[in-house]
Amino acid sequence: MVFVRIHPFFDGNGRMARLIANLPVLSAGFPPILVPIFRRADYIDLLWRYQNAGGRIGGGSRLLPPHSALREFESLLLEKWQKSTSLVEEARQLARKRQA
């Protein structure tokens, strides 16, 4: 969220932010956080609401100010990540059954 708020590049900030967000998840051995296309509008709306509420970044301003959209964004990502982990677990169970 902070990376997108800073918006360092002309294009590709969202893609880069999703990659950066998934690096610690993947390095810990977990599946990535994937937001399906049918939730993309919700994802973008929450980002937009948060960025508008946070305003411009200035000297002394917080990079991640509290706002309800941030909590909603976290909930959306957690929901989608739990779906990813359950799919991976189902695949592992199927693989175990095939090996038995």
C-alpha cells in the first residue's frame, strides 16, 4: 500500500507493488496472493479510496495513515490468500492420494 501511495514510476506501480507484497509470502513457502478478475474492481476501488483519504505525502506525514479502506483492503487480500492456500492444500491432498 505504501509503495502504491508513493507512486514512484510513471507506469507499473500496481504490478510492482503486488510483486513486492508477494515476495515475503513466497519466500516463506506460501502461495501468492492472487486477486481474481471478478474482484479487480473492488481491489482498485479500495486502493483509490485509501489514496484519496491519505492525501498527498508531505514532510512529516505518515506513509500509511489509518483508514477504514485499509482494513477492507487487508480483508480482501486475506480472503483471496486463504483461497490460494486452500487450493494448494487440495492439490497436495490429491497428490498424496495418487502416491498411495
